[in-house]
Amino acid sequence: MAVIHVEGRPYEVKEGQHLLAALLTLGFDLPYFCWHPALGSVGACRQCAVKQYQDANDEQGILVMACMTPVQDGMYVSVDDPDAVSFRRAIIEWLMLNHPHDCPVCDEGGECHLQDMTVMSGHTYRRTRFPKRTFRNQDLGPFLHQEMNRCIHCYRCVRFYRDYAGGGDLQPFGTRNQITFARCEDGPLENPFSGNLVEICPTGVFTDETFRKHSSRKWDLQTSPSVCIHCALGCNTIIGERYGALRRISNRYHPQINGYFLCDRGRFGYEFVNREDRLREVRGEALGDLLQRTPAIGIGSPRASLESNYALRSLVGAERFSIGVSDLEARLITSAREILTHTPARVPTLREVEEADAILVLGEDVTNLAPRLDLALRQAVRRQLGQQAAAQGITDWNAAFLKLIEDVKRGEGNLFILSPAATALDGIARRTHRALPGEVARLGFEIAHTVKDSAPAASELVSEIATVLSAAKRPLIVTGTGCLDVRLLRAASNLARVLSSDDRRAGLVIALPECNSLGVSYLGNTGVGVALEALARGEAETLVVLENDLHRRADSDAIEVAIEKARHLVVIDHRTTPLAERADIVLPAATFDEAAGTLLNSEGRLQRFWHAHLPDQPIRAAWRWLGDWKTITDLRAELAQAIPELGGLSEPTPETEGPVPRQSPRYSGRTSMHAHHDVHEKPPPPDPDSPLVFTMEGQPNPSRPELLSRYWAPGWNSVQALTKFQVEVGGMLRGGDPGRRIIEPTDEGNYYASPREDAAGGFVVIPLHLVFGSEELSARAPAVRERVPSSFIALNEAEARRLGVQAGETLSFSLAGRTWTLPLAIRAELPDRAAGLPVGLPGVPPITETTLQIGGRA
């Protein structure tokens, strides 16, 4: 620690940081633009000027930029010195010379960092009397809206997009004060993290196009803390509602998971909840009466909460409950849970992933299956390269020097990727290797054997990877269920085991496809296929399907046979599925913004999510259709007693933590919202399931971070107010990390034997997961649908020539006993005998088997 003197008073601060971070951590209000906690310092905007003195007797001092000045023990600083105040006021006036006076119509209004800093700097009167520069705005697609005239040239956008997220199609063009940040041509930004520009930009240059269409303001949103439901990483979000519709999703800081950033699927995939074709009416008799007369089989869902899944299991019985995934995926998820809970390696948080000094990715395309993991791996490689800068005395927040080293050393980090298809991370990897999943698994076993026994390597590739992993202090193995091959999981387990010792814990990440994939594995291990077979054998007369489209999980013929055998079909869901159209009982379920629940992410962290509003009748939380629990707290208590591993997460209740307002102090229009029905203002509805209330009254800054639904502090209306809620800038939240980890390292598992070779004959199916289109719910959001590609089957050029087909021609193939046809796409990187199928796209069959036969041109 170091002691610095600010305005003559001593303060203890952490050494190694820069002065701006130290002052913000101490609670001082100091304006800034170009600096961001995740991006480091470049000293471009000159807005954070302070006066630094040689000692206590120095009365002259010099102006320095706080973001570029390292903290030194004994330094003397003034934020309020008249010279510093005057300098900052002049800088903001210069930055505002060409800024349009459009705050009343700007989508950033009310949460604009530029507004806050202008007021903070004392610039209240404009002296501009000449024509302002103007720019042409680009059409950036369905996610982002651009208003380039608002730009103050802080360069945050390209620093995040290019340096942090690895994007290549956003560049600065022009010279002097005529610089514009744009693509070479109109079109959507290609990087799957482009939506973060909405929060990165301190002005209104990049705004949320989906939110813009709703014509709402930040302070008019009724907000709640939530968890992203579009993959298994469990990123924390803030959901905002107005007039009964979900209006936007923004990032909720979690220091161990998503930090400051979300992927575009998580940010823009929410509008499926507003669709007109949602299930909104009850059809059929009461469910309880039916189940008293007939035995039932229940099929749960990895996209439903733990509470809803458990409620169904308790209703039909554990032996008649399916976890709602294909039989193949059920075996994979079960294996993943067993490996994660019985390995000496630690399941790292995304923050810990960023600290890995050697990484091996086995068979997984993390960018498309678990996008936010891609961003963490990129930061790990950047840190590896930055260690060379640290050896030369360059601090890790000095972004300009680090960028120079990254450009020179690109491809020299310790990232190795062994996969059947190309990935977005290939460009920063030291080595990549393409092979079928079985061959990738075999290489993983060979690397583990080489490390374990110090044996001679079978190849130069194996030798290099084994050497780097063995020398690492924080090695990381990344795999997943994306290839539907359990051998990859076992190879990763062996590697993590041999790389762990008494003084070193390797990291093991297993990427999973859906928000509760790991959670449902604690409730059972029966797949959809087994459940349908039991129904076809007459073991039950009723089928209850919870928030699941079975046509994505099982063969249509098997579904038909089971449905024909069953006397009753019950569907509890919010989306219209083929089964819902045929069901004799339909019960409309609430979506994640209308009901509270709990999810277990792929790290093994239990997390609560809370609803922003209550659904219209007769829509109800799914678990309320399945039992008579009075509150969700009662249901959670029963769940914890039945499955202790899923308990222990403290329960914030209205009595212990409330009330916490969902509405901001500036919330407006509550009286007039229903005036066309009744001029009297209705009382706010009660919420027995949450400590949050549907009013402006209560404690807006609760002590528990999991209840935070907005970041605001006096003078700080934008997301930059987050620094007021952190123990230190960029660090932990006051009150601790939300959620509870239930998986910690043990040494009870097995060292797996080498796998068998793939059987000859046919093509090996390579599931191709897509950021936009493969995840069921986000693919139904209008903005995301514009980014979903057409369906296809992919082969390499050699296989296409052998079959006598060309790109674009229709190809017939058989999978699971049925024949399908799809246009051919050439993917040059695919290995021989590999057939790529995009997961979840229309016309693509569910991948229930790992081999298929190709018949040729259709």
C-alpha cells in the first residue's frame, strides 16, 4: 500500500495503479472520457487533469493526467486546484464545440457520461457561433444505431472493438477533427460483442437500436437484476420493462463472470418475450385433476429454472422425470457434472480464465457455444503478451504500450486450439490443428500421457503443447459438449488431473449449451428419447412437457409414436411449439422477465434472477401450475431438502432485504399508463416472491449486490456510476460476489483409458453452433433473426468433389434413419469424413447420432 495526500489529507491506496483509479476508489469526482477500467489508459482526452506537487511545501505544482500518472508513496495531489479546474473546463468546452444540442431527443439522454462530465467540469454556457461539422451515419444493422455527430473522439469504441474484442471491421477514418469511426461500408458489425459499444461509448454515438424502437427513457424503465438465459455462463444482466413489455437488457457487473461486457446474443436476444404468438390462454382441464386420475411422464427443460424443473419432478416422480435433452446430450451432461465434481482441477470463473498463462482448447468452438468465454480467453492471451511489458517496467494499465507489444507478438501467446472446424480464436492462437473429434480426443490423451509419465511425445505438436502446459503456473483446459463426444471431456479431465498438484491447480472449463444444462443434471439423467420410449410402451397415459420444444431434442417419428400412444398431452410453455398446437391442455408460462428463479451456470454457481413485472392473467410462473406452494421461498426450501447440493444460497426476502424499488426516483407516467381504462391509479401489486417492489419507494442501493438493478450516484447517471459500488475500481462489489459456488476441487475421480478409434463408414457429424440462430429463444427475437444464416450442410472441397457436388447444390443425407436435404456449403477447414450441420436452424434435423450417410445430389 502507498499513502498519497489529496487536498492535504492522507489516504492509503493500492500501489501499482494509476492516480485516476485511486481517486475514484477514494470517492473523488474526477471527470474522464478515454479511460475505462477494462481498457486501460491512453491519456487521449486530457479531461482527468489534476495538480501534482513535489511535496507539502510546493505551492506551484504541475498539471498531470491522472490516468497516466502512477501512484507513488508520499505524492501530493489536488483535484480542486483552480488551474486543474480551469483546464478541465476548457477541455470540455473544446470537446463540445461540434456536439449537437440534441439531448432531449438523444437515446443516451439521462444516462449520458458526457452530460455528467460536462456538468461536473462546470461548462454550462456555449460560446459556439459557427457551423458545426457533420458526418454521415452508417446503417449498422439491427443491433446498433449510429449518430456520428455526437462523437468526441475518445477512441473507446475502436479500442474495445479491435484491441479487446478482436473485431476487424470498425476503424477510424479521416484526419484531425474530421475523424469518423465506421465500417468500410454499411452493414452489421461482425464481432459478436459489438453491442458493448452502447455502454462503452460515453456519448450517444452508438445506441441500442432495439431499445430505440421502443421510444422509452432509462428512468421510465422498471428494472430488476437478472441472469442471461442464452448460454450456460450465467452472465448477470439488468432487464428493463415498460407498459408490460421488455424494452432492453444491459450489463450487470459481476466481477467473477461477465465483468463489464455481454455478448450480442445476451444483449439483443430478449424480444422473443414480446412476440404476438406467445401462449397467453389456458386450454383444457385442470392439470391437478388429470394427474390424480392417470400416471404421467414429465419432460423438463434446460432453459427452465431449477424451481420449475423440480416442481415437475416432484409432481410426476423422479423415476418418471426427464431432464429435457436428447439421450446423447443427457449422457454428456451427466459425464460433465461427474468430471467437474471429481477432479483436482478448479473450475475457474471467467475472471480466473483471464489469468491463465497456458491454454488448450479441445474440440470446442467457444465463440459460438459460450460467447463470453471467447472474450475471457482473448484477455488471457493479451495478459500473456503483456508479461513481457511488465518485465520492462510497463504497468498493465498502460494500454498504448501493451497494444504495441500485442501487435508485434501476435500469435506468440500460449493458446492452442485442436478442433474439427475453424474458430474465431484461431487468429490469436500459437498453433491450431483440424481433426475429427475422436482424433482431437486422442491427441488430448497423448498430451496427458506425455505430461504424466514424461514420455516421448508422439508428434512435434504433442511435444510443444505438453511442454508449454507443464511449464505453466496456471494452465487451463477448455472443452465442451458442442461436438457431442464424451471422449473430449475425458481427455480434458485427464489433462486437468495430471497438470494439478499440491502447489498448482489447473483450470478446467466445460462449455455447456443452455442456461440450466448443468442444473438439470442434478435432477436426473434421463433423456427425452428414453422418456418417449417409456410413453410408447404404455408406462404412462399423460405426457407433461415443460418449456421445451421436443422437435429440437428427438426424432419426429419417435415423438409421433409417443404422442399417439398417450391419452393426454400437457404443454406448459411461453412459446408456441408444434406440440403446443396439438396439446389438449396448454398452460401459459411466464418468461424470465415475469417470474423469479434460480439457475446453475457451467462454473457451478447458483444464481437468482428476478422478474421486472408480473405477467398478465392467466399467465403464471411454470412452477405455480405444478403445485400449491405459496411462495417461491417455500419451493426452494423443499428443493434444498430434496437435493442438498442445490441449497445453501441465502434467501433475500421482503422481510429481510426489502423493500428494493424496481422504479427509479424519476419514474414517470404511472398514473397515466392506464388512464384510458381508469383515471384512478391502481395500487402496486404485491410480490411475495421477491424483496423488490413495483414502486419508487425503498432502499435503492441494497447491501446485497444480487438485488442491484441500476447504477446511480449523485452526479453519475450513466453506467460509469458503477465505480461507486465497487470496493476498488474494476474490483469486487461492495457486499461480495452474487451467487454461490457448489463445485470445488476434489480428487475422487478416475484417470480415463485412451478411447477407441472411430468406426469406419459414413460421415462424422460436426455440430456447428452459431452465435445467432442455434440458441432456441434468442433466435426468435426479431433483431437476432436478421443475423441468422440460411440452413446448410458443410463439407470440405475434397469430399464435395468426390461426391460430384458443388456449393449451393442440394445434398441429400440420412440421419437417424430419416432422409434430409440441405444446400451444400464448402468449409475448407473441415477434415475428411466430416459433415458440418448448423445446430438449431430451420430444416436441420436434431443431432441425435454422431454419424450420417450422404447420398449425393438431391
